[in-house]
Amino acid sequence: MKIGTVKEIKKFEYRVGLTPDNVKSYVNAGHQVYVERNAGVGSGFMTEDYVKAGAIILETAREVWATADMIVKVKEPLPDEYGYFRKGQIIYTYLHLAADRALTDAMLAAGVSGVAYEMLSGVPGTPKAKVVIVGGGSVGTNACKIAVGMGADVTIMDINIHRLEYLDDIFGARVQTLYSNDVNIENALKTADLVVGSVLIPGKKAPKLIKRSYLREMRPGSVIVDVAVDQGGCCETTHMTYHDDPIYKVDGIVHYCVGNMPGAVPRTSTIALTNATLSYGLALAENGLEAACHKDARIYSAVNTYDGKLTCKNVADSFKMEYTDIHECF
């Protein structure tokens, strides 16, 4: 298969979809890899590093998109990239379609196959602070580890009782677990110094669990970090920010809602991300999308669009669009 990666064009996004080591893995498996010149410079990977790994360097993103059967990226394609889409092409990246109707429509119209990182089932410090974590998945659990390590007073919430039992088991008396509902969230926020919104419903827009009214009861100067911002955010007052101007205040509460938080440390976050996604990419390259899905249910779960059909039910529900079960496609 012909694999391609391009320079990310999202504002202040310096990560890259493939490292030179990733390129070598694809080449060793018998695939051709095309890399846009200087695509990895922001993460500290020079063009000559890709050449040594066996990549073919192309001068423009347009050339890479036109050549590759599968594009491996970091962030969702932006409007300037929609015109590059080709029927049957695989786009393997973070998609966050539930928060982006325009991208969803463009992918369906072009007939591309969108395979979303966020659907694949992650990467694992002051006076005692009160930290409230809304969402006990991979992000919430890792935030909890850091907060506990810093000696904070940590409350973590989720709607999955089995997940709460797991968190109780690994953290014990060092954290307070609570069922996530309006009453518990509102009460916990009243004394919080830091709130981490880490809610993820794969393929679906994040529910607005932190209401605007709750902010008026919080301590002035306390902070909300909405990691769910790529999925629309789990706080009613969330709007996306960027690394050059990352924070804003609402009712005296500081909001940090950068849409690509790991982009602040592009080299290490690139390596972490590509290590986590490489095996799936190799499976797609080796088998093609259809056969890879039959071999691995996790890849099945990650397919958001296929041949003009929307195959992620949560995205379809968000936009009230027609849904096609991926099993009906091949």
C-alpha cells in the first residue's frame, strides 16, 4: 500500500502523523511511504531522517494526498484539505466528527474511509489542592494519577459503576469516587481548585455536564481544563483556544480549552501517539480496510465513514443523519 503523511496545518499543531521509525516499519513490511517535505520539522524530525528511513519525499501536501492510498495524520482534516479527498482513500487520524458537520459532509461526499484514533481502545507534582475529574476513562485515570502523585484531594466521577469499582481498587482511599450526575458535579465544583473535564463518548459530541450556573458557585480563580474540547467540550462555557492564547475567564473561572493540548510538547507526544497507532496502521496497510476490519474488531469500531456512508451511530445521532452499520458495507 502507498502510505502518506503531510505537515499539519492546524494552528500551532507541530506533531506529525509518522516518525522516521514508523516509516521504517512500513517500508520493512513492503509498503511505500510518501512524506511531504518538512512535515516533521516541528517535532524535531528532519527530512533527511525520513529519507534514511526509506521514505519518498514529495514537495507538497497535494502531491502526497494524490499519491497515497492511506493518509496518516494527527488532527482532523481542515477545509483547505477537503479538496484532496479521493474515493476509497483511507484517512487515519483523530476525526472528532460529532463536533464537525462540515468535515463529516466532505468525507461522505468524497467517499473516503475515515478511521478514527479516538474510537480505538491509552499513554500513562504544592499545598493540598482539591481536584475534580469528570470522566474516569484513560484521560481521567491518568489525570488522577498525576493529581494523587502531587498529594491533591481528588474526586473522580463516572457513570460506569464497574469503572468506579476499578478506580476504587487501584487508588483506594487516596481518591473519592462518585457517580456522575448533576447533583454530585455541582456540589463537587463548589470547593474545587481544578476541574478536569475528560468525558468521551466515542464518536459522539460530549455532553454538557458542567453547567454555566455551576461556575457562579465555584471559587474565583479556580480552573477548568476541558480535555473534551475536540468533541465540543463538556462544559457549557467551553470554546476552543490555541497555544498562543490558551485561557479565558467566565464568571471569574479560568478556562483552558486548547484543542490540541499535546501539541505543546510535539516531539514526545508525536512519539507516544504514533507508537500507540502504528500497529493498526500496519494492519490496514497489510490487509486493506475490509480485511483488517474482519481480523480486528477494534478497527471495525474505528471506521466512521465508508464509501459515502456514515458508519458511526453516535455521529449519525448527533447530526440526525442516516446511519449504516459497517457490517452491511462489506
